Amino acid sequence: MDKLLRLLFILFLITLPTLVLGDCTCDKDDGDRDKNKALRYKIAAIVAILVGGAIGVCIPILGKMIPALHPEKNVFFIIKAFAAGVILATGFIHVLPDAFENLTSPCLNENPWGKFPFTGFVAMVSAIGTLMVDACATSYYSRSHFKKAQQSVGDEEKVGEHEGHVHVHTHATHGHAHGSASSAEEMGSAELIRHRVISQVLELGIVVHSVIIGISLGASESPKTIKPLVAALTFHQFFEGMGLGGCIAQAKFKVRAAAIMALFFSLTTPVGIAIGIGISNVYDENSSTALIVEGIFNAASAGILIYMALVDLLAADFMNPRMQGNGRLQVGANISLLVGAGCMSLMAKWA
């Protein structure tokens, strides 16, 4: 009896790897393919995701017309905390696990993909790269703005010199008031530059991820896979759009620039789906090239989104003196952050 149990245990150990790897195949799954039905779902997805993303990104931008939703109001901090939670959950719950799945796939060679944690490495490098771009872009825009400000002050002084001695004293008397006003103006403009850099870098991270999920959906020919993704990705883009729209609203871009950024975001996933439809005949999601490219881009996108959510959105707002001095606003922002992260995490069940 003891020998029989040992024999059964040895057989179990021998057959375990084949049981575990039995569902793991690098070939296309032809069991649930219906090209025509899948195409109908894809067209519905393009329309739904386009509308959902556009509404999400436009709500905070158009909200500036409503006094209660101005970036200076407390309600805006709460909305932005919700949006930051959405972006943070997108990075941790949606994008990073996909990157791990891609770059640890058994369809890839064990050497080097199985011997080094490329996903974490790429995400880390991406976050550090985002910090560098963030710092350099803010520094560059601040310097160029300072030079322009110095030029305009120099021109004013030259004009004052030509208008006589009496006027020079008058101008000097007003200098202190003008100086304090200009320093406040400089602080406001520095903050504005910061918001503009944040919104542009954040859009880059979201766009990379959006194109990839669009291509994956467009290339799939399984109606069972696509159907639940239509609703899930529509809500996904809606929430992400709210996060990006909040940053665009704070950056106070001109109408044309804000419209271009909103349109660019709204179109990325539908364009990705269209590309996926175009390459569906030749695209194999289990090919080593597709897995590596998707995995690296997903990991890079996750690094950007996590950095932006924690450093540029949450840390900047939660350490703001205005929030630090208002207990009710702190509680509201914390609840809003948890709700945003929770809603987006729940989406992972379907997408």
C-alpha cells in the first residue's frame, strides 16, 4: 500500500507540469472565432469608446464654465483626487499585470526573458525617465518665461529713462507694489507651467496604453472576448478622460490646444481598434514579437502613470497648504481617491 502511494505520488509529480501547461499554448485559439460577429462588436466598441472618452475628458474642461467646478474651488480638489485614483489603479491593476503577463509568457525564450524581471525594470526606468523629462521640461519653460519677463522689464525701464527725472522717482515709488505683484504673477506662471508639463506627460502615458489595448481588441476575432470589453473599456476611457481633463483644465491651455489634446485622447483607442482590425489576419497575440513589444510598452506606460498619479497629482494636491489646513477637504479628497481607485480596480474584472 505504501509502495502504491509512493508510485502514485511520483506519477502525480511527473504529470503535474503537463497539467499546468496544458492550457498554455502559443498557437491561435480557433475555437471561438466568428469574424463577422466580432467585426460588429468592434464597430460598436469604436463608437462607444470614442463617445465615452470624449465625454470624460470634456467634463472637467467644460466644467470651468460652471463656477462650482473652477480649479480654484474645493470641489475641484475632490474631483481631481478621484481622477488620480483612477489613473493610479490603471497603472497598478490594468497595465502592469498585462506587462507581467506578456513578458513572462511561456511563448518567449527562457533566456533572457525568464531570467530577469524585465517588467519591473522597464517600469522603473520609465518612472525615472518621466521624472527627468518632468524636471527638464519645467526648468526649460521656467527659464524661457523668466527671460521674457526680464526683457519686458528692461524695455519698461528704458522707456522710463527717457521721460525725465521726476517720472523716474514716481516709477521707483511704485516699484515695490509692482515688484510684489510681479512676484505673485511669477509664482502663478510657474505653477501654470508645471500643470502644462504634467498634462502633456500624463497624456503620453495614457495614449501609449490606449493604443495597445485598442490594437489587442481590434485584432481579436472572438466575440466572447470582445463583448464584455466594449462596456468595460468605455467606462475605462471615461474615467481616464476625467483624470486627463482635470489636468488640462488646470493647465489653462488656449481653446484650440485643449481641443487638440482632448481629441487626441478620444481618438487613440478607436484608432488602435481600427489598426487591430486591419492587421487581424496577420497579427498573432502569442508571437514573441507581439508579446515583447506589448509587454515593454505596457511596462513603460505603467511606470509613467504610477509616477504621474503619485508625484504630480496626489502629492502636489495632498501637500497643498490649502488642503492641509482644511480637515473636511482632506477627508473628502481621501474618500474620493479611494472611490476612484476602487471603481477602476473593479473594472479589471471585465477588462
